[in-house]
Amino acid sequence: MNLIENIKEALNSVKVNLLRTILTGTIIAIGITSLVGMLTAIDGIKAQIEDSFAGLGASNFDVRSKGASGGPAVQDGRAQKVFPILNYRESIKFQNEFNTVAPSTVFITVTGAAEVKRGSKKSNPNVRLTGVDDLYFNIKGIKIEKGRNFSNTEIQYGNNVCIVGTDIIETLFGNDEEPLNDYITVYGRRYTIIGILEKQGGVGGGPGPDRAIFIPVENASRLDTRGTFRYTLTVSGSDPLKMDYEMGQATGVMRKIRQDRVGEEDSFEIVKSRSVGESLEEVAGYLRIGGFTIGFITLLGAAIGLMNIMMVSVTERTREIGIRKALGATPLRIRQQFLIEAIVICILGGILGVILGIGIGNIVANAIGPGGFLVPWFWIFIAFIICIIVGLASGYFPARKASKLDPIESLRYE
């Protein structure tokens, strides 16, 4: 019996035991549907969001203190040179001088553990307090849903005004209360709410702007009683292709401001900003891992079910196996037949699962936001590879058992 005959016999066995094939294939299809469906939906939603924020942050770069984590670094057993931090005066001077090349925003994270109060209500001590200027929200792609941005006067004089995230509003205000132009207290200072941010959700594992308060950077600088604040500038480049040129210009301007001598290394660092697309890719990666895990668990259960059915099939066809061995079939050919049967069942279930997964995934993605029809060829390829692996894994032991049956004892089996 050659390989072609084995394939024909396996297909015939699948056709004869149609109900068993359908039930087993459906189990495989459910696993593939969950795998392909979730991954298709994730990629579809990600593509829609990337279209909405196309290019945002793609040409941005940050100018910040060298060794932004703080503290002297040790490399090869030697302490590295410690450079002065980038202070507020230098940041503002750079912003004014570089404004003719590209706009930039100066900001400082005062703390990530502030407690906000309003009357008898207070938040948990996990609110991020950030000092920003009026360009921050536009460059960082954060939208103000209600109220307004900081005015030039408020930025210049550092007035006690703030823009807050939705989590702060939900914690300190009731549904029937108007937060705009009301007051909150942070670090013993009373701030007037002039704007409320659009709900964002966490990107990259953090709370994001939803649990944050933004105040004028001039106001934040007054909280720096020890002179330890490390300011950061984010420059909004005009074109990703010109980023290296603009970063070079920024280096020259900052070296002049910091009075770095010729031949000395930079006393600051300039790095490409993390774009929205990169943040989304990280989140999508976690979601893909979750979707893949769910699909894998489902497929594991399907593989066990398929193995059980193939073991039953070996028992039912013991006499048939004995006849084939008596006619000269080798153990290899017997193993091939049962393995091919298992793989065929898995592939049939995989085809159904891929079709359902693509349909369900695109329906979910388009229900969240209008978009095109996505066909995830990579995940389809992965799905069929998984189907073949599942078929081989679940069919191996039954096939091995069948190939080791004694032909004489098999012929006697009733």
C-alpha cells in the first residue's frame, strides 16, 4: 500500500464516519475560530486607531537630562560621569531658540503619587501631577473634551489652574455636579479646573491621562524647592525623513545653552519619542498573547478529544488492520493511514474555523469603528500550521498502537 492509497483510504474513512468527523472537526474549528477571530479583531481595531492617529509622534524626539533615571551609573567597574540635570531655565531658553525650526513642549512630572482633595472627598495617593505648557496636549495627541487649554497668560504667570483626567472627575464629583470652574486641592494649593480630558484608557500598562492633573509648567516649577526636577522637551518634527537633521540642530542649540565645550560629550541626551503607533503595538502584542493563549487552550482540549476518537477508531478497526498486515502492509503504512486521517480532520476543522474567525473578527472590528475588510494571511498560515501539528500530536499514539498490533491476534478480534 503506497502513500497515495493511504491518503485515499484515510479520506474514505473520514467520509464513512461523517458524524464523528463533523463533531471532531467542529471542536477544532472552535479553537481556530477563537484564535483567528480574536487576532483578526485586534489587528482590525489597531489598524483603525492607527489611521486615526496617522503619523502622530512618528517624527517627535525628546531632549532630556543625561541618565534620566538619576543616580551615578556604573559600567565596567567605573562610575560614569554625572552631568547636571536639564533645568527649567535651560528648557525654556531652548524652546524659544528652537521655535523657528520646530515647535516643542516643556513638561515635568512632579509626582506620580499625589492626593487630590475636594471638600470631604479625596482620591487615592496615585494621581500623577504634571506641569505642561499650552502645546503639550497637541504634540502628545491628548484631546480636551470639555473646557479649554491653558492660555498664554496662565502659562507665563503660572496661575493656579488645571486640566484633569476623567478618573479624577468621577472620584471627586457627582453626576449632577459641574466640575468646570470648580476647585480641587493638591499639595495644599487650590486649583481651578478649566478643562477635562477625553477618556483615554491606559496605553502601555500605565494609567495614562485619565488619572492625572496637568498644571502650568511655570506653576509646577515653584514646587521644586530643592532644584531636583528633571525637565523634558518633546520636539514635534516636521517630517520623519528630516528627523536626524532636526535632532542635529537641536543638539547644537542645546550644547550652546549648556555651554558644552568643543570635544566634550553632550551633557544631555536626545532620543526619539515613543509614538502612539509603538504604544498601540505594545498593547496589541499583549492582546495577541491573550488571544493566542485562549485559542491554544481550546485546541488542546480538541487535540485530546481527537486522540480519544482515534484510539476508539483503532479499536473498532482492529480486524481491518490485521487483514492489511496479513496482505503485506508495513507498520509505517499503518501509522501513515491513521496520521493522515487525524490531519485531514484537523485541516477540515481549520478551514471552517478560519472562515468563521475572519468573519467574526471583522464584524467585531467594524462594530467598534467603521473600517475595511481585513484578511490576516499570517494568522491563517499559523492556524493551518497549528492544525497540522495538532493532527500529528493527537494521531501519533493511536497510529503507533495500530502499527504494533499482531496480525494474527487482530484477525481473531471480534
